[in-house]
Amino acid sequence: MPLLDHFRPPLSTRRHWHSFHNAWSSTIKTELNRILPEGYFAEANVQFGIEIDVAVQEQIPAVRSNGTGSWMPKAPTLTVPFQPTTDTIEVLVFSTREGPILVGAIELVSPANKDRSASKDAFVAKCETYLNQGIGLVIVDVVTTLNANLHGELMQRIGMKTTLSSLYATAYRAVDQDGNSVLEIWQEELCVDADLPTLPLWLKDGICLPIELEKTYEQTRIESRL
């Protein structure tokens, strides 16, 4: 089934995009658990509208030190603006050999990930951390209402440029090649009314899995009655 535009009318007025993305991530998780070898498992992690509860400080009592009075730190030496990742729609793959240890991640981009500079920076920083740790990564962006390109911003951080459109699916593998550390990248442009590609998810320990976006998207559409 070709890709639909979940973020503009008529579909956006009839169905909630976040419900579909939640279901899509669960379908990908189920498919991964079907093909993962023994010693691995996949989990879907979906969170929307994450906020820091600034009032919690007033609700937590001070810790008593040696049973004699309360201890409180001095005022912070620095306070700076900080934006955590607002929406999280991802499928994480873990190895149980020494863990669970994260070895692969699939990130489905949401509008909140690309609507502000701070949100974009938080998303890109998370992805960069995955790559720096050798964790296999796939990013899928089907958000049609915002033109920000998070893959492009990730490439800028490592001194590269990209000509991909704002709809894309990308896969990344950090690997040693002839004694040098390189980042292998698979790039696929996406288009509404076109089929979705299959991308490789390279787990940290070298196992490669096919992420069949078309198959999982079609199954999610059927189960969602779209």
C-alpha cells in the first residue's frame, strides 16, 4: 500500500497520526521479534509530550545527613536552557548476552521533533549518541507539514551534506574499515502515494536485519482500517 499523508486533510481530520505511528512502531517491533535470533528482543517505546515537572523540587524533602539536620546544596553555578526530546516513537533492539544492552534503534519522526530548533537539536543529539556508541540506527520521516530535515542536520554534525528531501528513510552503520572508523549510510527518499523501501538495521554486534517498511506499514493500515 502506498504511503498516505497522515498530517494533512482529509486523513488528518479523520484519524490521529500519533495513534497510527504508535501502531506502526508496535508492528515493526512484532516483526523484529519474529526474525531476531536467540538472545535478542525488540521493544516499542512511545511517549508524547514529555515535560519536566518543575514543581517536583518543592515536593521532595531534603535528605538528612548523619541523622542531624537537613542537607541542601548551594545554588547552582550555571543555569541554561535545555530541551529534552519531546516526542519519542521508536523501536529498540536489545541483546541479552550481557544486558539487556541496546544494539539497534528505529526512530519514527514526529512533528514535535522538528518544529523548533531546540527539539531538532535534542533529536539529532540522541541519534548522534547512538552512532557514537556503535548502535545501529534507522530514521523514518513521513511528516509532511514541516520541511526540517533531521538527517541533514545529523550529517552537518559530522561534516557532511545531503540533498535528501524532507521525507526520507535512512539507515546508519558505524564500522571500522581498514583501520579507519567510517559511517555507512543508506538513503531513500519517500513520497506520498509511493511504496516504502526496505532498509538494513545493523545491530552493534554486526547482525543485519531487513526493516521492511512497506510490509509493516501495509499491515498497520489494514489493522487500522485505513
